[in-house]
Amino acid sequence: MLINRTFFIYVAFMTLVVVASNFLVQYPLPGSIAGMQLGDLLTWGAFSYPFAFLVTDLTNRHFGPRIARRVVVVGFLVAIVLSFFAATPRIAIASGSAFLFGQLLDISVFNKLRRQSWWHAPLAGSLIGSALDTAMFFSFAFAPFFVFFGPNDSFALETAPLLGILATEAPRWISWALGDLTVKILCGIIMLLPYGALISVIKPMPSGKATA
């Protein structure tokens, strides 16, 4: 019973993170810093999504990769349905696809490194998973080639200085992708703090008992 309850807590947290990120990714940051327009670089979703990797890694540590994959799949199915109400269908499809493959890659990397120093597995898993997630999401959501997922976003396709500061211009969504990945890398490092604090509480289940 305790295992089942903990499993659904992880699913609930995962669903919350994904739905919030799907909503927030539609809103570029306002304002500017040193002449750099933040809206050309980042959306609010970049700050919420890295929590998904924390949830996945804690689940993997607690229950192992099989249950972690189950949390990802259940969280994906629930979140993708709810996301159609919180975001456009194209954003929901892009987010769901990127989430599923990015999190599954994170689980695989984490599991290969779990016996090394405590920070190796969560850091490597989140960074590699984030790279795949970012590439898939921003391509599916905004690249003109994937218009069959939904209408193109004219604001995202407008050219702007790359990363908001460089002389080279590129579609705004490319700067968003690069900025998003930079934030995810920084957040992946910062997320080691709560992960390190929680590993003394969240112990790996004995082999054979990690069922849900």
C-alpha cells in the first residue's frame, strides 16, 4: 500500500511539472538585460521543466528503472491529455514526445551510472536527457518542417539576433532552444542540491520489492 501511494505521488508531481511547463513555455520572459531582449532568449517553461528530471531520478533511485519508466509513461499519458487544455495541440504533441524520449534516456543513463559517486548518475542523466528533450521539443513545436503538428507560430519564426546579443540572426525559436538548454544545464547542476538532500531519506528499495 505504501509503495502504491508513493508511486502515485511521483506520478502527480510529474504531471504537475509537465502541464505547468507546457503552459509556461508559451510565455517569453519580459524585459531586457544590458540591451538583450529576454523574450528573444527564454520562456518561463525553461525554469519549471528541469524538475521533471529530479522526479525521475528520485523514482529511479527509490524503485529502480522499471518503476521509473512506469512513472514516466503514466505521467506522460495524463499530462498529454491535460496539456491539450493548457496549451495548443502542437505544443502538447511536442512536449509529450520530447518528455517521453528525454526521460527514458535519463533513466537509461542514470541506471548505468547509479553505482558511481552519488552525483554522477543524476547529473549525466539530466544533461543528456535535456539535450534530447530540447532538440525534440523546439523542433516539433516551432520548426516550419513540422507544420503538420499544427500552425506555425509567426513570432517564433521571426528572425532576431541569435541569443539576443549576437550579430548573427536566426529564427527566434532557435535562440529559445539554446537559452532553454543553457538554463536546463544550470538547473541540472542546481538540482543536485535537493537530490543530495533527499537521498538520505529516499533509500533504494530492496531487490524484488520495487513493485507498484
